[in-house]
Amino acid sequence: MEIIGKKNLNRDFKSWTDEELIKEFQDNNTLAAYETLVKRYKDSLMNFVYRFVGDREAAIDIVQDTMVKFYLKKDSYQTIAKFSTWLYTIAANLAKNEIKRRKRRSFISLNQTNEDGPNVQVSDSKVVDPVRSAHNSLMDEDIQKALLKVKPVYREMVILRDIEGFSYEEIAEMKNMSLGTVKSRINRGRNQLKKLLLKYYE
Amino acid sequence: MNNMENKNSFDDEALSRLLKGMKREKTPENFEFNLMTRIQNRNFGDLEKDKKTNFLWIFLPSASIVTAAFIVLIVLFNGVGNNNLISPPQVIKHKTPKTYVVVKDKPDAQRNTLEMYKIFRTQNDVVINKKVKLPINEGKSLQVDKYLNSSNIHNSTNSATLVSDELTPFNFDGFIPYTEVKTKNNTEKDSVLNNKDEK
């Protein structure tokens, strides 16, 4: 085991697939393989969790907890599933727990920003090209606010599909749901978002 | 976005592009360092513990139902007899005194003199009759049956003490139930029978 570990130190893990890396970590407890996977997924998980929870500090903690759980529960991963879906499932569950905790403590109120009607207050209503201007931080803020108003069950799906770019099949596998349910939830989430972001297109 | 991108053409694709165009959040630079430090120090908090699902909550509703049913059964089958409000008073045999008070009315005397006897019933049901001193002031006592029948309403001067004002002390010793013993001129009657006889 030690020999394999030393051998692997010389290997370039960057070229390995996720599944090869997790297998290496499972079989030989190679920390370098684990670190490579952490580097590979930390930012995408961060973006997913932040968009879902809406709090940067909380998102950092959740991503770190996700990685710790990945470290501790590495043996629960089975090669039949895609590594990324497994990791995102852990992150999503932790994020959902955080949302529940916050709801209980009334730290956030999703209706707080909805006092002026169904639409989000847009900083610059004369935006003509919303897609090009998406990088605009103010618009980001508005989209984020709108996202947080979407029901968590739909929000998660929309983020996974439209922001993280997972396929319907991958999301279905991740959430252990039928393809129809996934599509339906994404559709409902999108419709809610469209209503909230309507001002961008007036 | 061209002219086609208007309110009506705000389709899923446009929304998807809008969402994808958002700035991507990144972890801080020290993220990996903090993570590896945490792992080295084995600072896992609750994450290390296996979340054990507690299935006891499943039994909670049934336990509540069983408890409620048990209470209802107790109330229905045992509680009624003990509830003085919904059941008639019952003689509790073991609490029945073995001593009875009998008051003899002496018709030949000027006043109705009350004498109290204690009748002891022994374990062999042998009855012993013993005269005892009345525990009450005889002069301030009256026989309720007779009083109600107005037979001595006029010669009793103490009836007023049963109803007193705030200044006068209320001298009421209570009721002494008694059994009127048959004498030559006196038959055992209760107030109801007396009334019937009078009619």
C-alpha cells in the first residue's frame, strides 16, 4: 500500500477521471487523489451551494462540510454512479439542511423582498440585453433574489440544470427521481423565475 | 439579444442563458488549507457521526391512542363508581360505624328530653346498649323532624341561632342522626310518614 502510494505521488492525477481518482482514494487512501478531486469540484460546488442558499459564508461552510463528508464516507460511493452526482447529492442535502435550519430560526424571510409585488425590484429597468448584461453585479443580485424566492425543491433543480449544466438524466439519478418529475420541477421553477424576472423584458 | 427577445420570447433558453451568465462564485484561497487542516486535526464535528434514524416517532401516535383508550376505559368502568357527582351515594361497609346513636324521646317530661344511647355491635353481633352523655348542649338542640312538623316550633327558643348575623357567633354544632326508639306512646316515624298520617 505504501509502495502504491509512493508510485502515485509521481503520477499526474490531473489527467485522471473522477472515477479513477475516487477509486484510488478508496483503495489506497491516497490523499493526493482526494485533493485533486477537491480542487476539481470546490468552485462548482461553491457556486451551486451559494445560488441555492444565498449566503456566501454559509456556502463556504457547506462546501467544506461536503468535502469532509466525502473524505469520511468515501466507501459509500459506488462506481455505478457518476462521482459528480454523488458529490452534488451530498452538497445538496447539506444545503437543504441549512435552509431548514435557517427557516426554523427565521434568519431569512423569502417573502421579505416581495413587498412590492410579484416582480423583483430591478436596479436598472432599462436593461435591453439581459443575457449580455448577466455579468452585471446588480443584475446578479436581482437574479439571486429571484432564485431565492423560488421554492427550494424547484430552485435546486433549476440551478443544477441551468447553472451547473447537469443533464435531466443526471439530475434524476442525483435526486433519485423519475425523469418526468425532474422535468416537471425544472419547468415549474423556470416559470416561477420568469414571472419574477419579467421586468427585465419590459 | 435581438428584437426577437421580447417578453413573449422569454423562453427557457433565454432564462437558461441568463442564469448561466451570472458570475460564478468561488471558494476563498485558503479553502483547501482550512479543509486539510481540519482533516489532519480530525475536526469533523457531527459529520463523523452516523446519522441514526430514530424510528420511535412512528410509535408515538399509536402510543397516544392506546393511552387515551386506556384512560377512557378506566373512566368508564372504574371511575363512575367513584365519582360522587354522577353516582348515588353508596354505603361503604367497612366504614360503617359499629356504634349507633339512639335518642329516646320521653313524652312524659315537660320538655322533650333527649337521651343518647350507644349501641355497640360486637364482632359476634351482640348488641350492647349503653347510655352516654350527649355531645351537644341539650338546651340548644332540637329535633328537626319535629321542628319541621311544627310540633315544637314555638317552644324552641334556639332556632334563631341557626341563622345568625355577622355579629352574633354562629353556634351550630351540626346534625346528629338518630333512630327514634319506640316507646309506649311513640312509634317510629319519619317526617314523611308523619305527614302522611296527619293527612
